[in-house]
Amino acid sequence: MNFESFNFHPSIMGGIRALGYTKPTPIQFQSMQSILQGRDLIGLAQTGTGKTAAFVLPILQRLISSPRGRVGALIISPTRELTEQTCDASNALSRHTGLKSAAIYGGVSMHQQTGKLRNGVEIVTACPGRLLDHLYKGTIDLSQLKVLVLDEADRMFDMGFLPDVRNILKCILHRRQTLLFSATMPKDVRRLVKEILHEPVTVQIGHIAPADTVSHALYPVKQHLKTALLKHLLRGIETESVLIFTRTKHRAKRVAEQLYKSGYNVTSLQGNLLQSQRQAALDGFRSGSFKILVATDIAARGIDVLSISHVINYDMPETTDDYSHRIGRTGRVNQNGDAYSFVTSKDAGMVRSLEKLFKEPLEHRTIEGFNYAMPEPEGNSGCPPRKLRPRSSQNNRPRRRKLI
């Protein structure tokens, strides 16, 4: 089946062809017909399977004959990066339709966003917190909303956005079509589904695990040797773009700095950056100006770069779901990718969980020529040294007063 089978408006087909889309992915094929019929839908699929177009294209078809300048579709996402990415995809697919999209998220000028809303847009992609700000200030009108999308719902609730989402829903009292897309279905998501979706169609693509187009390997290593091993590994593999995940923002910054000093074309993406800096890092990685991006999990669902050849877990994630989300950045849309994970003795439980998920042992690799016996540098505990106060001598101590 091709996209012509869905009878999209010719101007929508123009956007599809301009992006080079020819054949729908499984999630698109199985979900778009139900969405076009106006049904509520639960879409369960791995990251990188084409979910965004699966809901954006039917939204465009629904809105193309509606009055312009009114918000007809609202797409709520957990991160700024994913919100911007979805807005870009929407604008690209709607380039011949006259429908406009705007992205709303924190960390940037609210006044600028208000101006875009006032000028009139039909599709809004938003992070929950900033969307609530606009709702409370009355700078966004959802009275004409036809379609509500909750994208990456499990991640949204992992990040603590459930109260915000509930408050947003209180502001949308009229009946609308609701679509929920998620990689997993934890209890919070199931509970919300029962509350807000009406007789939903459920579409699930495959089992909830990383895509089959990705190969996986574990690299056992001591914690203090990870950066040295990373440099050695990067020298020995042919890469296009490499995404490296660390557990903390401080480590992401430090690893990027160490790679930069070694001559690598690298940037970092983590929570301490201003929004303009985060956007510059993403834009540079997408364009190829930076070949390596070191990031925290904030980037696990917000990067849409088809040429990522390798994902490297400098630190193992906390859950198998997080592993799937990270690895979903490579091997996208039937392209092949490699996932390498550095594991220490503390990661044994996580390795067992992954092997249970994959239903087979994962390959353990060592690198020939790398010195695994290098001792840990003195004082390298991973924490900054404490500043110790000089101990006062007995003569310098203040005398205590006797209580009478």
C-alpha cells in the first residue's frame, strides 16, 4: 500500500512527496485509517517507527477544510526538543496546505509565542508547563480544538507531567478526538486512557523492545576507564553521527570537553544549557557540523536524525524502557545501527533485565590493545574534593559562658 490509498488532499500529497515518503511504515498503515475515521486511538510502537507522520497527516486532512487561524489540533510532548521536532515535521508536511504550526515550550520568550498564537495557527505542539502558562493567561484559545494528541505518554508521566496534563484536560471540556502514542503502557498511562479516551482503537507494532535493525554489544569496563575506552572505541569504528548517553548532566559536559580536547568534533546536550544553546547543539548535530553529541536522557526522544550510526551508553540507563528509548535514536526507518554499552560490576542487574527482554545473551566485547589494568588516578573518586576548614587550635576557640 502507498500513501495514495488514503485519499489525502492533493496539497497534503505534495508535502508527502516533497519529503520523499513513498510507502507507509507499519504504525502509519495500521493507525491512519482509524484516525481519519475520527476514532480515538492508542498507538504503541518503538521510537523511530514513524509515529509523528501517523498522526500529523490525518490531522492535516481533518483541518484543511476548517476555518483558518483557530487552533484545531494540540500535540502535547514531554520535551522541548520533541516539541520542536514535531512542529518542524508538521510544517514540512503542510507546506502546500496553508496550515501553520507553532511550538510552545519553556526557556524562551513567552511574548514571542503569544505573538505567533495571536497571528493565528491551526496546529500547536507544546510542553505541558508552558501550555498551562498560556491557558492561565488566556493567550491560547482551545475552544475550537478538534484533535488532541498525547505523544510519548509514558515519558511524559516519567518526568512528572501527569498533574499538568490533568490540569490541561480540565480546560478542554468539549468532545474531541484523542490520540495517545506511547512506547510502553505503565499504570499511569492505562489509568488516563480509561479516563479520557472513548472506545479507542489500539494499534501495537511489534513487542516493546529496541528495533530489530539495531545490533547490541556490551563493553565491560571499570568506571575510571570509561573515557579512555570511549576514545579508543571511536578511533576504531567508522561512524556517521554518534550519540553518547550519560546519566548526569555534569558528566555529559565533562565527557564532551574531554573528547573536544582530543580533537573530536563534539557538542553536548544537557539541562544546564539555555534553550538557545540546546537548539544550537541539536541543529549542529542534525546538519553534521558536530559528528558527536553527548547527552543525558533529555535527548532520548527529541532527536530526529536518520544518519545516527551508533548510540553509545557511556552510563547504562536505569530501566529497559530507557534503554529502548535511547537505542531508538539509531536504526531508524529500516536503517541499520549499532548500540554499544559500557557496563561495570554495578550494572549486572540491568544486563540480566536486558537479556530477559531480548530473550538471549548479549555479546560481551573487549578491545584489543586497550589497557584494562590502568590504575585509578589518586583522588579520582568521581566527586569534587571537599573544602576542609582548618581545625581551630585550643587557644583560638571561643570560651563558653557558664549558664547561671
